[in-house]
Amino acid sequence: MAADKNWTDYDDSGSSKFMRKARESPFVPVGMAGCLAIVAYGLMKLKSRGNTKMSVHLIHMRVGAQGFIVGAMTLGVMYSMYKEYLAPKDPGK
């Protein structure tokens, strides 16, 4: 039953879960940081957008952020494929 389990050993706070996920796949935090940086840059440039419509500006910002995330995901997949298939294996393990 669930009452018999020892839940004191289970640490799943937000920061520990994020750090565990970041160690497993290091390109996730890179993608998140890049997305946030692009959004922050777009918001800073919001006042100086000239005669561009707000919707067009937001679409450009979204496309830039999505492009950065797709790039980070692609690099992450390539890195994991390298580790799994091409990296030299330790025969002692």
C-alpha cells in the first residue's frame, strides 16, 4: 500500500527536478534560456518597432524563439546520438 512506502527519501522539489533533468539532457536549459533571451529582446524592442503592427512583431518574436528551441533540440539529439553510437566506449564498464 501507499502508506507503507518511505516518502522521506523522495525529493522532487522544483529545483532538484530541474537540475536532474539538466544533467540528463544539457540542451534543455540552453533552449529555455535562449527562448527567454529572445522574448526579452523582443519586448525591449517593442517600443521601437516603427510602423510594424503589433501582431507581426509578436509573430516574428515567436518564430525566433521557436527556431532557437528547435535548434537546441536538434543539437541535443545529435549529442545524444554521438554519445550512444560514436563515442568511444569504456570496456571496463
